[in-house]
Amino acid sequence: MSSWKQRLSQATTDWLGLPPDALLNVARVTCLDGRKVIVENATELVRVAENLIEIELPSQRLMIEGRDFVVTMVMRREIHVEGEVHKLTYQPVGGQAK
């Protein structure tokens, strides 16, 4: 998204009092009790393993580490994962982990 469109979207969300994910191209990650992770506005399910799930987001990659993972739902822009979550790590595209 071009910078003027980004600034306009940001100003609109601020003015209307909306959460950032309403108009901006950002992901929302919800972790429930360390057993379920819901990722909204996901771009791609990159890797699925018993102890690691990798999900591409609009501007970074999310790594979910733990064990006994099962992907329970994949929709157009939403992914649900269940298992024992130990760690969530964000890695910028082409950069180091946060």
C-alpha cells in the first residue's frame, strides 16, 4: 500500500476510533489459554509440523512453537491452531526475529 493510502487509512481509523486491523493491512493474533491460536488476516500457511507452525502475515512471518499442534481450520484469511503453545515469534520479511 502506498504511503498516502496508509496515512489516510491510519487517520480514518484514528478518527473513527476503530481498531488498527479494521482498515489497515495488519494481522490479529489471539492466543487462548496457551492451547489455541487464532490468526486473522493471514496470508499463507507456510509450514505445519507437530512442534512448529509458520504463518505468513502481511509484513512478517509468525512462528508458533510448542507441541502436539493440529491445524483445526483454514479459511481465506484466518487460521486456527490447537496444541500446547510455548512461544510466538515474529520475523520481519527478510529480517531477524523479534
